[in-house]
Amino acid sequence: MISGSMRALFAAAFMVAGLGLMSRPLSAENAEPEKCTCDALPEANQNNGAQILNATACWASQFDDLQWCDITVQSLEGDAGAHAAVVATLFGYQNGDDRAGIVNALLDEFEQFAATYQRAPRDVVSFDVNQARNIVPDLMKEYEDAIAACVSAFKEATFGKGGFQGQSDEDFRCRVGQSSGWLRIEFRVGEVWLAYMLAPNA
């Protein structure tokens, strides 16, 4: 038998869930995997895993075989200064066709993520941060042309141009969302995909 207080709790939970569903725009844009999200079972619609609705930049570590992922937020809506600084830095390097500058800016973002990840309690599935620190910079250097192409498409998307499906290899992927305009760059570290996701605006 459910007590009156439990009934009230369940009712409140359903109201919150209902409000959340009502507040989300019902469009195909929500299904795009470029936003701060990870999907353990990728399909046409984003219906597995998790999404952070108010994040404008994040990293996700996705363990496909385990159907598990972590999401580390780099910036949130309202934190326009931090987000705008990253976007402006990337666009500034792109204007000068400075691939090394773009890679260095992304390496700074990666190092912030790695430091945060290393401090977090490891009572859940995790990856080897030190291994990632050895692998990701090399992958960024190896794929700097592909990364620059994605950043260029990301910039164009902010001015209304369509999405971009960039290079996709066994250890690197990048793309820009068709309707969202989000940048997503992924690196394979062992059995884990590390994905960096950045919104075109805060």
C-alpha cells in the first residue's frame, strides 16, 4: 500500500518529468548526437544514454562495450564568457589558417578535462587518463588538417550554412550538426571514445 506522502512524491516526480518533456522543443534537432550527449545504442533518434540540456561545451568518455559514459561539462548556458573565449580562439586561428593554433587550443580544453577527470572519485567505470594524455595529443597532431576542416565548417554553421561530416577513421571522427551547428570531435583511446562537443553559441 502506498502512503499519502509517497503518492505525493510520485505525483511531484511525474509533474517534473512532464514539465521537462513539455519544455523541450519537439524537433529533429534533439536527436543529433553532436550536443553534450552520449548514446549507448546509437539509432536514428537520440533515445539512449544521457544529454545535458544546458551545457555549451563538454567532454564525454563513452565505453561502447559496457554501454556506459561519463560527461564532463566545460561550460554552461549563462557562462557566456568562457564559452565565447573558446569559440573566438578557434575562429581566430582558423582565420589565419593556423592548424597548430587550433590544436593547441583544443589541447588546453583536453587538459582541463583530463585534470577534472583525474580528480573525480573512481568508484565507477573509468579510463586511463595518463594513457589518454599520451594518445590524444598525437591524434590531434596527426589529424590537424581534418580538425581544421571541422572547425572551419563549425564557423560556417554559425552563419547559417549546413552541417558537415568530416573524416571518420578507426581512432578519429569529427562532424558538425546539420541543424544544431554543434562541433563534435572524437578520439579513440583503447576501448573508449573521448568526444569533445562545443555549441556554436552560448
